[in-house]
Amino acid sequence: MSDDTQDHDGSRRDFLYLSAGAFGAVGLGAALWPFISSMNPSADVLALSTTEVDLSQIADGQRVTVKWQGKPVFIDRRTPKAISEAESTDLADLRDPQTDADRVIQPEWLVVVGVCTHLGCVPKGQKPSEQRGDWGGWFCPCHSSHYDTSGRIRKGPAPLNLPVPPYEFLNDTNIKIG
Ligand code: FES
């Protein structure tokens, strides 16, 4: 073994030793952080739990998908026809009875979590080219669940309507989900 190699190994051991010391310090900091952060959530932690959406970018009849807490949320700027179909539905025809008024803040805007309540697939229908099922809402191809224009389950194995997440209007054109 040459002197060069010994020097090299020596400096490498020093480096590893120093790194271990540094990681030890980081580990201590990481162990303390959850206690501090749970008492006083930072702004970026709070921001991750909400999603703001500018509705002015969405055209009449258009559907867009946004991400909220890792889940897809469907936003549908509903046409007058879609609204009237949702509002005129007889509650007796529904598996999970809910009026459309109970599921929207403004009838023009439907906001629902886009996760099928059967086994968690993401239903089709966000793009105009996709199937929307027999009631013109969404269709889950995994086991053929059909949702209406209010996101309510109408046919297939899914037991419940697409959930409405907590959200509020910040002004005429912006909502905050979460
Ligand atoms: S997961 Fe949607 S129908 Fe089964």
C-alpha cells in the first residue's frame, strides 16, 4: 500500500467520522421538531393542507382536476342542463340520498373528490372524450359505477356519492379547498 493510499484512506475515515457526527446532530434536531411543529404549525405546513383554485380560468361546461392533500378533486363548471338534471332528481331514486343543493355552494360549480367510493379508482369523465356514464356525470370503469351530474352514485357497486370536500369561496372567482 503506498503512502498516497494511506493518506487517502485516512482522510476518508475522517470524513466518515465527521459525517456521522453531523448526522447525529441532525437526528437530534429531527426528533425535537415534531413536538415544536405540532404546537405551532408553520405556514408551509398549513398551505399543504389547502388548495386555492382560480375559477376564472374554467370555461362554461369545462371540468378540471386539481390536487388537494394528494387526492384528485373534480371541479365542474356545470351547464344549465347538468344543473337542472341534478336538481330535478327524485331522492327516492338515489342510493345515497342527497339533494343537489346539499352538495354545492353555487349551482354552477360542483366540487367533489374524484375517488370512486367502491375501491378507490379515479372515475372517467373529466375530459370530453371520456365516458361519463348513463347519467352524464362520471363513470368508473373498474367495476362500472355511474355517477350523475351532482356526483351522486346511481348504478354499480359504489355505495356512496363522490364526497364533497370542505371548501369556501374567497371571492367571486377563487375557492379554497380544505
Ligand atoms: S372502484 Fe369504482 S367501481 Fe370499483
